[in-house]
Amino acid sequence: MYLRENSRRIAHLDRHHSTQHIDVVKVLLEDPKTQGIVLIGEIGGTMEEEAAAYLEQFNKTRSNPKPVVSFIAGATAPPGRRMGHAGAIISGGKGTASAKVEALEKAGARIATSPAQIGDLMLKAMKEAGLA
């Protein structure tokens, strides 16, 4: 029941134009029923790196950090090739898949290299945190 309610709330947040990853991360970190976070991003822009900085400051420093798993789409995109929406501007060393992965790992996130790994990584993280 809660998963369904929480999914609706997250879907509601995501429906609004300009919702940033950090906005959703803040809600999930403060929600006592949320036990873990899956952050899915893509190359281009800096939303994932901003969310990672927030996670590093406000989740990693908790006595019981919430497990975080992330997947960055577009990591295999050829350099310099525009890939539709995922071809958002990469500038100043930010926005690349490697920069996002580095920031998320520094924040304590486990990184999936394929969407198929997300569930297994989250289960492992939840077990290590004593939540599963």
C-alpha cells in the first residue's frame, strides 16, 4: 500500500516541469517511510551532480544513511554526438557520465552500469543497512 502511495507522490513530483533531482531527493530523505532511493539520470546537465552533493552532505553524514542506487543513461554515447534529450550540454567537465558517477560514488551511492542491476544492488545495500 505505501509503495503505491509513495509512487503516486513521486510520479506527482516528476510530472511538474522543472522538477529537479535534488527536489525529490530532499523529499525522500525527510520521508520516514522511505528506506532507500533509486536515482536515475542521464548525461548532460548537472542535476545528478547537485543531488549527489546534497546526498553527501545530508545522507552520508546520518547515523543511518538511506541506501542509494543510481544509474546514468547515455554513458556509452559517443563523445560529441548529440543523443536527443540525453545530449544536453556537457560543459566544464560536468554533465559527463563519469563526472556524475564519481560524484554519486563520493556521496555513497552504488552505481548500476545497467538498469537490470538496480534491484540487486538495492537489495544488497538494504541488507547491509539492516533493512532487508
